[in-house]
Amino acid sequence: MNKYKEEINELRSYGFDPQTTGLLDRLVSLDNYHEHITAKHTLEKEGDAILPVMHALSNSRSAVIRKEATKIIKHVGDLTSIPVAIKLLDDVDGDVRWIAAETLIHIGRACIRPLLKAIFDNQDAFFLREGAHHVLAKLIRHNDPKELTELKHILLNGEHQEAIPLKITQILHQNHFL
């Protein structure tokens, strides 16, 4: 009996075409490594054409499905995935959050402005702030505004949380930045 039966049943409920559904079934069947990797590589080769499917799966009830979808989103690395990856920074599953942060790092500096806006709009989201710190730590350059480095330190230390909106406002109002 397949221990991923619930995930496979959920995948079938999305109504994707039979070929995509078959690939997704094999993608989440983690106990068959060869089938899993083959499906993963096939889906990755589809590039940005597969992103609508992966973006939809990022809302799955299953952490396994969200994690595998996020891995493919990261591999494709398209700018259209920035909002999805930012949302996943606040996922209940730590693996999904980590892969989402790595996705944003992979996409690059284009994610900084939307990430700052998400932090501003969701200041109480602990996991979002934690993931944002990880992303900013990898993407900040020495010549970036000092407020960005200060924000990164606030996100890390958890102190002076009340300064977050001001720092973000200062950064976003610097038109030459990002």
C-alpha cells in the first residue's frame, strides 16, 4: 500500500491533465526514488510552463506536495514565483519555509522589494520575518542602504521590532535602491 495515498488522491482532485497528474503521482511517491527523480526532472524541464501547476500545489494541505512543488519552483527560478515563495516563508512546515527562502535567494535581488512589503504588511508573522532574515543575509551587498543591514539585524535579534515599519519605509523610499 502506498503511504502517499492521501497526497495522490489530492493531486487527482485538482483536475490536471492525465500526463501531469501521472508525473505528480510519481513526484510525491518518495518511497520509489527512481520514479520520484525521473518525475522531478521531467517537470523541471517544462520550465515556466509548469509554474501554474506548482503555484496551485503550493496551497496543498500536504506538506509533501508543498515541499516538492517548492523545489520545482526554485529550480525554475522565475520572477512570477516571488509572491508564492514569500507566502511559503510563513508555512507551517519548516522544510517548506527553508526551500521557499532558498527559492527567493535563487531568484535574486528582485525579491527584496516585495519581501520588504510583505514584512511591512505582516509584521506579526514570525516565520516570515525569520525567512526574510535568511534571504536578506544572502542577498544584501556592502553598498546597500545601511537601513537594510539594520533591518536584517532587527529580524535576527528580535529586538526593536517596533522599528521594522520605519526601516522598511526608509528603504522603500530610496528610489535608487532596487
